[in-house]
Amino acid sequence: MTAEGIHRPAYVEVSTSAMAHNISVLRGLVRDSKICAVVKANGYGHGATVAARAALAGGADSLAVAIVDEGIELRENGFTAEILVLAEIDAAALPVALRYGLTLTIGSLAGAKETISAATGVGGLHKVHLKVDTGMGRMGVLPQEALEAMKLLRASDYLEVEGIFTHFPVADSSGEDDCAFTAAQIVLFNGIIEELSKEGLCPAVHHLANSAGAMAYPDAHQSLVRAGLALYGYAPSDWLRNQLVARGEQLQPVMTIRARVSAVRRVSEGARPSYGRRRGVLKESTIATVPFGYADGFPRRMFDAGAEVLINGKRYPLAGMVTMDQLLIDCGDDEVQRGDEVILMGTQGSESITTEEWAQRLTTITWEVMCGIGARLPRVATA
């Protein structure tokens, strides 16, 4: 397990009030649908237990993870809420997942049979959800297999088929083809629900919507929505952000990354700090060292991408290549002292550096940026 740097002045701050605000915004959109907070991938980089605790306190009804070990981590930290494992799991992991009371996803006929066998061996009654592939092409029974899978699962005395769901690949897009594709997924899913209902086999919980579906497709809200990115303060696309703004709503970023200046030195014009001596400073300057590097989720390519940090409410560029554990910041002639607070992501004074800014510099997506924040940074919940 990676050691947390609790004796180093760098950490991730998780705002519980921002999380509660975002859940409130989602609640206004989905009304009576329950909200499942997706806290996989270490809570999208926010810390699994910290994010899960904030989500439940903020009004989420249940939790979702990607792998069994993430669910076990939550259970071993005292979480009693329902935890849905979103992917079908390997047969070898089924007994331990069932013993920890995790709600399992069934994504194939073979997986259904394996889960029935494991549940019979463990004993008791265990909740499962059936996943149907309506177009994502990643996992799930085919639409024509849904009835057979449901009959298999219903025949077991050890399984309670609580839900059925699917997933949207392009619900964040405003493109005509993508909107038509998502609408067709909803129609297909509803047809499966109708077929199962006629056979008296339809479970009570139906869910299609991720964050994008929750924002853009009211027909997809149904029993439950799975909130991921929106939970943490970001809309999945500009189109969806603009829709929120038009409603007078705005999500609030939950993550702030804070550090403190650990060293200060004065260098001469033309000095080339850091590995590779990539770039000379344009004039005699103050260089601040910050204990945060690529091992913490600040990629080396941020140097060429023109990344900046905030110190005393002002933006400053990197003075040299990102190193594993530290950054060098060109502060010019400004007075900067050891111990001054540094914001790598978040707001200081009137300036802000967002996850979206990082993503633009790195030519990637906000999800990847947040999930890439290093495990050795402590996650600290604040109001």
C-alpha cells in the first residue's frame, strides 16, 4: 500500500459542502429517482472513503464501485449502505464479494450461472442487478438474452434480482447522431422492461442514466441514476454545462489540491533549473520549490503545456521540468516565502485553476485528471 504523505505539506481537500450542493442540483433534475454515488477509482481521485462519506451525508442513497476490492474497502471502513459493483466479476472473487454483502452485476449468461453457484455455496440471500448491453459494446447480456438471464437468476433461492440497467456511451454529446443513438438506447431498454414485465419477471429498480443522462435525458431517470463526474463538480461536456447555466444552476468543484512552498532561492538570468536544464529564466528570479511532482499526478508534460500554480492569489509558471516529487516555480521579483500556500487545483483569491484547465493542457478529460492524482496525497474532508 502506498504511504500517505501526512508529514509533507501537500494534500487533497474534499469539500463536503460542494458535494452536497452538487447532489442537490442533481436531485432537482431527477426528482424522485434515487441517486447512486459512483466512488470507484478511489472516489475519482478524491479518496474512496472520504468521497463516499461526503456523498451519503449530502443525500446520495447508495454507492457504486468498479471492483470487489473497492467495495471491501468501504465495508471495512464501516459503510453499511448498498454498494453496487458495476462490472461483472471473476468467478474466483464471487464468494468473498457475497460475504461482504456487495450487490453484484450480472453481465452474461455464464456470469449468471457462476453467481448462482457461488451464492448457493455461500448461502443466504444476495442482491444482484442484470446489465444489458444496449450499445456501449463493453459488457452486459445482449437484449435478446435478457429474458433467459432473468429466468435463470429468478430460479435461484439465493439471489434477489433487485435491478436491471444499461449504460450510455454518448449521452454527453449534442451531436444529432449521438442524441439519436441515446434515444434509441432508451427505447430498447424500455422494450426489455416491457417484455420482462409481461412475464412477471421485471425487477423494481431500473437505471440507465450516468451524469450526462441525468442532465440531458429525463426519460432515462427511472428508478435510479448513477452520478459520477457531476458529483465531483464537473459537467461531462460544455453542452451540458450550458444547460445547467440556462437553468440557473452550477456545479461546484469538490477537489482542491493544496501545498506549501518548501524552499526559495534567487537565480541569475539565464539559469536553467531542474532536470534537463530545459529552459532558461528570462531575468534574475525567485524560484520556489513545491513538494508535488509527477508521482503525485502532475505529469511531466505539464511543463511544455505551460502549466501554472497559484501563490498568494497570483499565477506563476513552472521554472523547469516536473520532477518525481517536486516542482520549481518562477516567481520573478515577487516576494514569496517558505511556507506560503500553493494551489495546484482550486481557487485562491480571485484566481482559479480547474480540473478542466489541467485536462485542456494535457489534451485529455477531467475524469482522467482526477483519477490520476497520486495515492500518497492525504485526502482531507472539509466543510
